[in-house]
Amino acid sequence: MTNKGLKIGSYLSYKQWLFDNIFLDLSLYHQASFKSIISSPRLASSSKAAYQFNDYLQLVFMYQNLYDYEPVVPIKPWFHRFISTLSVSF
């Protein structure tokens, strides 16, 4: 049964430069309706480590996951994703 009432969302994040060229970003998310804050939440996390080569080039490694107690579409409740990218910004 889908609950279309109000939902509460929470977010906790820790971001830190380690040394001069390594960046760490850890984030946690929680979303649920007021009736089921603990019993049927949607939880997610994201972990990112990045190495800064220079002002414009960064190598990024990221892990993300999502747990949905009652997915809207027929999928498994756990979703995992690993990402590695070369980021260019100017």
C-alpha cells in the first residue's frame, strides 16, 4: 500500500580535504512517512574519494547504495552502484 501523506527527510554529510589533494565525502540519507519513520524507510548512502591532480583535473571513486522498504517499481529493495570518473572542470 502506498502512503501519499507527508514525508520526513534527513541528511547527514561529512566533507573533508585530506592533505592538499585528497577529498572525502560521506553522506547518509533517510526518508519515510510520519506513520512509518522506522518501520518502512528509504535509506541511502554515498561515499566519495577524489584525488585532485591540479586545478582542473580530478580522479573520483564513488560508491552509492539505496534501500527502499517498499519500492515503487518491482525491483529488489537494495541497489548498489560503483562509479569511477575523471572529472575535468574549468
